[in-house]
Amino acid sequence: MKLFVIISLFFFTHLSAKINLIKKENSDSNTTLLVIGGIHGNEPGGYFSAAVLATHYKILSKNLWIIPNLNQKSIIANRRGIHGDMNRKFATINENDKDKPTVDAIKKIILEKKVSLVLNLHDGHGFYREKEQSSIFNPNAWGQTCVIDQCSLNKSQPFSNLNDIARNVKENINKQLLQKHHIFNVKNTKTKFKDEQMRLSLTYFAVKNNKPAFAIETSKSLSSISQKVFYQLLAIEEFMKIMHIKYARDFELSEKNVEQIIKNYGTLEINHNILLDLCNIKKSLSFIPLKSKGNDFNCSNPLGAVKKNKYGAYDVFIGNKKITSLRPQYFKMSKNCPRIYKIEADGKLISLPKASNFYISDDFKIIKGKNFRVNVIGYHSKNSKDESAITISLKDLSKRYAVDRANKTYRIEFYSNDGFCSMLMVKFK
């Protein structure tokens, strides 16, 4: 059977809520795993795992839907919930609750006919043990568990035996532990009869609607986010195997590789004419050419977000981490700009579209063109307002204007008479 793979990234809009729903689909089946990260903003293991799943996994059969950052504002604030606990609003919710549009939207997605099984990703306190051992290892802990609300659903529903599935998952995770005390267990909350709070949760909403649902809780006591993500991905892969979802990842699953991946923050495109590499970027950049309103920010990382702070700068986040702060200089965006810019890079002529990067070893020169002027940020020219047709090397540039912490990347800005055109980045090897 020939498979047609569809990968779509879009915002599912319901009422006033926009949910970042990423679909990786094939034409062979309607079987769909829905993975949700970030319902609690202070549990990064969950939402960084969902982001890695979205960006580094290819689905070869059946379907995977991913919501990496359900509670985006709480993630940025690194708080469980800035409007209260979102995971306690699935039974009833006040009409004026600011979380209501998001809760209503995710309910609608869960109830989609195509959704076969739901995973809600969390970080929980301590390490769950059936018997009391200490303040960290005890029955009240949630960490390192596969959580179910009850043992089974209606048998006509695929994947209805929740207890058997959870035990299968935990047994296979326990064959790949980083340390012995990281052991996983199944935690059955017996929600209907014993846990009033869990009756308000996302997973119980799914279960009540005969949708198989599980929570994966890695421990907040693990030593790093990379360890949490490692175990979350192990668990997700086990669920995909149970559902016969074939997949491929572009890395070997290890704690070290996971750490490298989650530190790759990707890029930020602004107004389709600026492209910033967020890896090793300085903590703040000044005089970024922006519009006075209506700027379009697009992060390649699904956990990326931009928030204007009280001082007028734009803070850039990946998950709960503030990566940089952009201090704007407001310009009109010109419509009279060239599509291609010509540069002499290390003596070779190259042509680049707007918002591009290029690498050099020695020096570069922007070829002079009609209807635009050049400003190389960090280069001081005494006699010219237009810095095209000037050969510039690294020693000619002031390090304080570098974009990156290594002081090897610099901005080249293009302007026309009626405003800002575009920015290129020159990167010295």
C-alpha cells in the first residue's frame, strides 16, 4: 500500500482560543494518537518532549497529532496555571474563566472521531511507590508513573484495556532506565470512586467519553530536563508500538542527544524580512527594525513565543526559557525592495534572497544597487551613509554589535527611501 504522508502545522481555532495542533498523518488508517504537552506551565519535561516529537519524528504509518504547548501563557510564566489549574476545569468551568476557550477547544479535539488514544504529559513530584519509603518515595508521589483513571473501558473501543496497556508500557520503560531508582509504575487513581480532583481532569473527561487516555508523569526530582524528556519519549514510543504506529526519528535516543536537541532553539523569522538564529544569541539586541504594530513573529521551534514586556522590548521564549530580548527601532516596511542581494564573499560573487545568512572566512562586500542603501551594524564609516561597495573583515567590526555570544555574526541591513527592506546575517567562520 502506498502511503501519503501529510504533516501539517496550524492553529486550531475555536471561539477565541488558538491551539497549536501539529498533524502527522498517513492514508492507511484513521488510528490516531493525540499527545498533549504543557497543560501545566511549570512541567517542562512534558512540553519539551512534545516539541521533540513534533520536530524530530517521522510517522510512517497511521497518525500522530501533537499539541506541544496547550497552556502557552503559563509556560512562559513558568507557573502551573496563571488562571488556576487548567487540568481541573474539564468537568465544569465558569463562563468568565480565561481558560474556557482553550478547555473547550481541546475538548473538541479529544472528541474527534479520528482520535483513538490520548496521552497527557506531565512532571510529577517524587517517585511513586506502593509502600511508604520516604518523603520522596511514597504512594502519594506522582513521578515516574503511567497514570490511569480506571482499569478498562467499553470493550468495543480499541485500546480499551487501560491497565494492561499501562503495565506493558512501564515494563518496557524499566528495561531502559538511566538509574535503578528511576523505575516506572502504574498509578490507578480509581477516579470515579476515590479521587474527586481527578474527576475534573482532561484524562477523565476523555475516559468518560470512552476515549482511552493516560497521563505520563516523569519525576520533578530527576536531575535534568533531558532525563525527563528521555523517559517521556520512551513512553510515547511504547504507546506508538502498541497502536502499531510506525515511526522513525533522526537521532539515537539517549540522554546526551536529547540534551543537545532541546538546546537547539531554532530560528525566529520577523515580518518575513529578518531571520534570527536563536542558538547562542546574545541576551539582548538593540535597534531591531520593526513595525510600530502588527509584527509577524514566526518561531521554527513549536515552543517559541514572543511577548512584549512593560519596557517596550520583545522577549523571545522557548518554552519557559527567555532566550533573548529585542529592543525595537520602528520603521515603515518598504515595498520598493529588491528580491535578491548580491554580495562578494571571500572574493566570490553570490546572490541571496532577503532574510538570509551567509558564511565567510575573510571578508565581504555588498554590491551597490539601485534604490537601497546598506548599514552594516558594527562597522563605522566616516564618509558614507551607504556602506555598500566597502570590503569589510571581522577586525573592522565592533564586537558589542555582534548578534551571537561568540562575536562572529553581524547584521547587514538594507533600507530604501520609504523604509526598511531586509536584514542579512554574515557569519565569520
